[in-house]
Amino acid sequence: MKTYYIKTLGCKVNQYESDGIAAGLEQHGLIRAKTGRAVDVCIINTCAVTSKAAMQSRQAVRKLRRDNPDAKIIVTGCHVQTAPDMIRQIGDRVQLVSHQDKTRLARYLVTDPDPFPLTFIPTDHSPENRFHGFTHPVSGSMTRAYLKIQDGCDAFCTYCIVPHARGSSVSMPQDMVIHHVQALGNAGFKEVILTGIHAGRYGRDLTPPTTLVKLLETIQDKKPVHRIRLSSIEPNEIDDRLADLAGPDGMVCDHFHVPLQSGDDTILKKMKRPYTADLFKEVLWRIHEKLPFAGIGVDTLIGFPTETDAQFENTYALIEQLPVSYLHVFPFSPRKGTPAFSFTPRVSDAVITHRCQRMRDLGRQKRETFIRANQGRCLEAVVQNKTDTRTGRLKAVTSNYLTLYLEKTPSLKGTIVNVTYDRWDKTLNISGELYHGKGL
Ligand code: SF4
């Protein structure tokens, strides 16, 4: 029996794809090793979103190659697509696998000779680009399963390397999405998280074209799983129909993760983001009015070139006044190959660090306000399968994206429960309990 080790860097889409590769290898009899030593195959699924992630990706390739002198070293992912020569230079035995070949990697590794050898293919931005999905349902080791329904992006925001890595926007056909969600539901998953690079563009490339809302309505009609969560959605792609699907009668979680990046219109324009601060404000209040307890997470990108103190304050003030429940704060990272790489003047590292800290402090306040607003309410949650190693308790994730710690009760693992809470500690860890009242 051959063994393999897989190292994943980057986002949830990469994690999903690594889980898909792993499931394929296991179907072909390979055994997953827990550590990257003395294995037959090493796979490194790289990330390029920041220069740090790219550097860590190369380090992982070097280390696994050094520790496994006889192993096949397979390198795939966004850093391979955007800087193939840097990966090749690492040394011999390093084989690059393009993004679109991830789904047939397992067959390639175990079937010899393969009729379609893997050769590196640059990122495809042509209209002929198509969705490359795993035929087998991918569940990974999570209690809540991810499903990639869309890939690629045509937006080319000026700071973002992702379109250069993943090509034009392509979608998993709708019947395939239903098939995968049904299979995950049948396997006992209570929640499926629909993910993509630009999920709001879902369906535009399909024949006939469709939309994310239509897909969600179809899932809702068939109810193949208890609930659906969206991983991220652009502000200009949230409409009333989408918000209604997250209402009391819908099966979409009342949780929206919305990238803002900047709250200053001049910076938004330089970033090539297709909305204004006013539109963002209007969208968030509209969600909040319909769904007052919805979790609303916001991404911010701090220290974009030319961002002045006043422009940063515009972002800060916008978020401060909005019903935001948590923040993700990213410092600007210049990526070669993107327009913003050459925008000047750049903001100094010290200023970026200071602004990020202020933003994180604001994020903490927002989180605490949201926790307080939900205190004593009955919340629906999925209980994780694994006991949390740090606390020895069970984690449960609510529909509106709060994480609660419950006393360890093995029979609850993987189930849907009603929970409530009235305590949390200084680090905002919430102690929850089962709700025995009248229900939701
Ligand atoms: S929408 Fe913009 S930030 Fe998001 S993946 Fe596309 S180019 Fe990158």
C-alpha cells in the first residue's frame, strides 16, 4: 500500500480541493499519512493570495522534498498557476499540476500509463474555460461539509491575484450541485457550505444561464440537507430574494459574509470594486431590517496604496455605524502581476500595522455587541463531531454564525440542536446549553 501526505495552504476552496484529491486517492487504495515523512507521494496545494502565503507554499515544497528523497512531489494550487517558474526552480522531482488537473490527479498517480499525461497548463481566461469538479462527493473531516459550486473570477480587482490563478468564472452545473448536496445529506451532514471564488456569479456561464438565487430556490424545494450556508457574497449581489431565503421559512443560514475592503469611495474606485460605501451601507441595513439577528461578517483590506489617514477613518466610521457581527482584517500585500503592485505611494508597514490593530479592536467590540444581542435567545446549531482539544467541550455553530461551547455529551455530536447562552468570557468564548423552551 502506498502512502501520501497532503499539505494545504490558503482558503476554504483549497481545503475543499485537497479533500477531493484525498478522497480520490483513498478510493484508489492509497493511505493518508499524518506526517510528511517517509511517504510515497507528497502533494502541496499552494496559495498565492499574499506574498507570505506564496513564500510559505515554497517553503513547504522544499521541506517535503528534502524530507522525502524518494517520494513523488506534486505541487498544485494558485501559486503554481501564478509563478510556475519559481516552483520549478526548487529542484528536480517537483511536478507541477495545473488547477484543472486536480480532479484527475488520483487517477494519474495510480494508473500507469495515463492516456492524458499531466502537463502544466496556464490559467484559462477564455470563454471555453469550464468547471472542473470532483465526480465523487467530497466531505473531508469537517462536521459541516464544503461544496465548491463556482470557481474563477472575471472582476480583476486591482489588488487581487486570484483571477490570474483561477481563470474566468465557471460554475458547477445545477443538477451536479443537487447531486452532491443530496449525497452529503444522505451521508448525515446537516449543513453544507456552498463556496466559490465569486459565488454571486454562479450560473452566468451555464447553458441556459441561471443564478445563485435560482439554485438556492431549487435546493430549498428539494431539501436534500437540513441547511445551507453561503461562504461569501459581494454586496452588490445581495438582493431581497436572497435575504428572504435566509428568513425564518428559508433553509439558508442567516449569515452573510460580505467583502467591503474599503469604506472610502476613492479607494474603492482604485481597487476597481463595483460599489460605493453608500451602497454597502444600504445593503447591510436592508439585511438587518429583514433579519435583525443575522450574522454579518465583513472583510477589510487595510493600507491599500495611497490610503490616507482620512480615508482609513472613512472605513472605520462606516463599519462602526453598521450592524456588523465580526470583521476579517487583511493588511494590503502587493502581488506582482496585479495593477496595485505599482500604485504609489505605498503605505508604510508601521502605519498598516497600527490601522489593522484599530480595526481588529473594532471587530472585537462588534463581536461582543452581537453576542450580547443574542444572549438568552433560542438558536439553532450544528454540533461538531470532534471534542474541542483545548476545552474538552463540544463546539456548536449557530445558523447566524456564533460558536458555543457545550458540555460534552457524545450523543449530540453531528446533530442539530436548539441552544441558548447567558455567559461568555473575556476572550468571547461562549458557554452554551441546550434550550428547553418552546423552540425557535
Ligand atoms: S471579486 Fe475581486 S477580490 Fe474577489 S476574487 Fe474576484 S478579483 Fe479577487
